[in-house]
Amino acid sequence: MATNFLVHEKIWFDKFKYDDAERKFYEQMNGPAAGASRQSSGPGASGGPGGDHSELAVRIASLEVENQNLRSVVQDLQQAISRLEARLSTLEKSSPTHRATAPQTQHVSPMRQVEPPAKKVATPAEDDEDNDIDLFGSGDEEEDKEAARLREERLRQYAEKKAKKPLLVAKSSILLDVKPWDDETDMAQLEACVRSIQLDGLVWGGSQLVPVGYGIRKLRIQCVVEDDKVGTDLLEEQITKFEEHVQSVDIAAFNKI
């Protein structure tokens, strides 16, 4: 009967093993201080109120370690501040002081009365020289006429030079894709129709047949146009007039020259 009772009864025979494992765990987490506090608590401190005291001791030990770390940090900061203050005071002492210099007074001598110049009596020879002076500036008028003539001559030469200079004509290179109706369309006849379009400012270039699919090929032809005379809309309108051969016209590339 006693044996069966002990079999069904849940008794913690290995409690000391768990206490040792818990103590080692806290020693690894919090250092030797926590281990010492755990040892002072005794092997039976993990259960009941004794376990709470041991956890409190571990927390207190960890807080003391953090407090020591914070104190060391604060001391380092205080030392750095004191060094900075000392350096600042040294710089302030070594800076040169600007002294304001008093402006020098200038001694002004008393004004002297200036006698007016004596009037010079004009002689008859000087009167004749004054009469020879041209008061109306006839020489200046001749110089102005010569300058105007030179200016007009230069303007005329510039206008003639500008008229002889050829004007730049804006041109564009266009690559067109002309698509036929089907594979039975005569592509040579289609190209001849396209090249038959003659416009002022239009020059046809090279061409090639590009396969599209199902035996159908499209005509890719290049041309150079003057922008002021020929536009893309006019080209499409002229090419699509050949309705028997042309289904549509697309612009594959457009570049300014």
C-alpha cells in the first residue's frame, strides 16, 4: 500500500538539481555578484517567498552594475567638459585685444584772403587772333559728314555680304513603311507608284522589302524633305492615293538633319 501511494504521489526528488541549474543560469546572465547573492540565499530559496527574495537580489545586483557603468560614463563626460572649458579659457586669453585708436586731430591753418587776379588788357594782336577762331565749327561739320559717309558705306557692304550668304534650310530624314493589301500585291509596281510622287523639297532615297508575315512584305523607303515645303501628312496623303496597292503608311523613323 505504501509503495503504491509513493508511485502515484508527485514528489520533487530532483529539486536540488533544478536549483543548481537556475543558479548557474543567473550567474551566466548577471555575473558573479548575482551568483553570490544566489548562494547566500541557500538551496531552498527558489521556492515560495525565498525564491522571490532571490530574484529581487539578482535584480538589485544588475541595477548596481548598471549604476556603476552610468557613474563611469558621467565621470568621463565631466572630465571632457572640464578639458573643453580649460581649452576655451586658454583661447580667450591668447586672443589679441583690439584697442581703439583715437583719431588724430588735424591743425587747420587760418584762411588767407586770396586777391583776385588782375585783369589783363588785350592787345590788338590778340584781338586779331580771337577773330580768326571759327565760332560756328565748320570743321566739325565736315568731320561729321565724313563719319556718316563711312558708316553708310560699311552698312551697304554688310548688307551685300549678308545677301550673298546662303540661307540654312531645315531638312528632315524620314523612313516610311508602306504596307500592301496582301501577298499578291506587286511590290515593284507599288514602289514605282511611291517614287512617282514628285514634290518641291522632296528627294527619294534607298528602299528595301521587309517581311511582315504570311508571305507579306512591306516597302521601307527613305526620303529627305524640306520642313517648310513637305510634311508627313502630305506624304501620307499622296501615297495612300494608290488605293489598289497601298493599305497603310507608317513613319518608322524621323530625324532632323
